[in-house]
Amino acid sequence: MPRIPAVPRRTLLTGTLAVTASTALPATALSANEPPAAGAGLPVAAPSISGTSDWDARSADGSIEVLDSKPNKIIVHHTATANSSDTSQSHAFELARQIQDFHMDSNGWSDTGQNFTNTRGGHRLEGRHKSLAALQAGDQHVVGAHAGEQNSVALGIENEGTYTSASVPGALFESLTELCAYMVAQYGIEAGEIYGHRDFMSTDCPGDELYAKLPELRSAVAARTGRPAVAPLVWPLLQPGAAGPRVTAAQLLLRARGAGDVPVDGVFGAATQQAAARFLRDRGLTGAACSGTRVAEHGVFGGTAWAALAPVLAVDSSGQAVRAAQVLLTAQGHHTGQETRFGARTRATVRDVQAAHELPADGVLDEATWLRLLQ
């Protein structure tokens, strides 16, 4: 008889508010690009990590994909399970079995989705088979099922608990730091290339509290590895109650995509949330790959869904999308000229923004420029 999880895993989610952006970082920071070349760094001792055989994992249902390439980033998740007070290793092993059962039996995956699991008691476990051997060797990557198109280039770490409002236990944060430092040292990843799930998908994961700890995590990993910790530039997350120019821009962009019932009031209310959820569903962006329930979380919009929503604009473009760009430009103190028309003044302003952020100053409002405007 298959095991049944004692607690439901994450109700799938989808987006999120960015950490402090570095304008020096190229626009490809969030793309599934080639891994950075390994440079000099401090040696890091291998931490204790329990393998799949230690916690009595099921065999994978099919083959595990192992790439002859290195991952270039780390993505932090939370399990969205109970914040258990049981910090024992036996509890950690049972959690790993529950996660694997849910991922295989409910999501239909071949194995656990994430590469590694980190618990509130500070126990680290291999998640997907072969991930530990690949990490120890430092020259291969096991493709997981935790963050959509990033799976081929990103290591996924599930952290036990729900951190929407609960504080992060010291033991969990320390063990996460040690694990990330080892990953960074083994693969030559930059310490700044540590992200939250919400940076790529429309989801609350890893919760506001754990997400807020990511700058501290990057700094701690940098100190232990001697590798750079430039904060990444990421798409913002819109959550219920959000207000301001980002929300106004999202409303105008949704209207430009046919959601004519969306108000333009700068408040991320019910009507806007529903329109955003429809947009995500219609474009197959509703599945935040960690929990895999494929259910859109109403009230959350972010990650690379912004890139799907915002079109490329240039001279002679017009309409609601242009107005959205002008709202963001105005909020940053720029003058844009005639409303809803991408004229010479708007083009000149876009070029100024691009030059200030060391982007090609061609006056075309592309994905990289939208990313800057949304900070």
C-alpha cells in the first residue's frame, strides 16, 4: 500500500517581490543560461547529507536525467508543511518519504522533485536520486522538477516548514547556509546566484520570512566561499493588497491582453487577481513545479510571468501596454510625452533608462528594460 502524506504539501502557487536589484547584473541573470565559469574560492568541507538509501526512498519510476554540465544557480523553497517541533532525524526521514510519495503518487513525477531537503532540525537529505553523487563529484547536474524551465540549470532545496509569517529556525538556516556554501564551492556558482522559487514562478514560495533571509544567506555563503554575492535582479511579486505603479502597470498590461474588465486603480484586488490567474492558466503558467498541483493561486502574480505579459514596444507602438510603460517611467521620475503613444519623447526616455543600467540604448522596450522598470 502506498504511503499517504500526513500533511498536504504546498498548494501550488505562482510570483513575487524582488530583493534589492543590482543594476550591474546583466539581464540574463534569471535566464536558463550557461553556468558561470568557476573561479578561485575558499575550500568548503562537505556537510553531512543523508542519501536516499538512508531514508528508505522508493526507487525512481523511470530514469533520472543527469547532465554533463554544472548548474549555475540555487533555488530555495519551503515545503509548506507544518512547522513541526520534532527535530529528530527520524522525523526528517519520514518527511522525505512523505514528500516523495506526494510527488510520485499525486504529481505523477518519476521521483522527488527537489535535489535536496533541509529540515527544521538541521538535517540535510538527498531528495532526487543521484543528486548527492553529482554534487560530490562537482561536474554533473541532476535535473529535478522544482522550478519549471530552470530545472536543467538550478539546484532545488526544499526547507521544511511554512514561512509565510513564521520565523526561520536557526538550525534550519545554518544547515541551509552550509549546504549552499558546499554547492557554490563544488560547482563554482556565484554566491549571489541564490534565488527564491518566487523569482521564477508565480508563487509565495519560499514564504515572505524565508525569502527575506536570502540576502543574509548570500552574504553568509560569500563569506564562507570567497565568491561574489551580488544581489540578483528579479521580477516583483504582486500579492493581495499590493498597490502602486507596478499594480497599475499590470492592470494595463492585462487589459492590453484582452482583460477589459480589469480596473485601473493601482490596487491588486479581487478582479485583478482573477484576471491575472486567467492569464497564467491560459498560458500554462499556473504550475509552480515544486508542489505540482497545477492549481493557480489566486492573488499572486510574479516571476517570469511578467515577461510573458509585457510585450516588446518600440516607436509607433500605442495602446494600454505603452501606457503601462509610461506609468512605470513616470514613477521613476521620467517625462514620457503623449500618453499611450510610443513617440520620440518616450523613446528618448527609454534610451536614458537603458544607458543608466548599462543596457543597449536602442530605445526598444524589451524584456531586460521592463525588468528594470519594474524594480
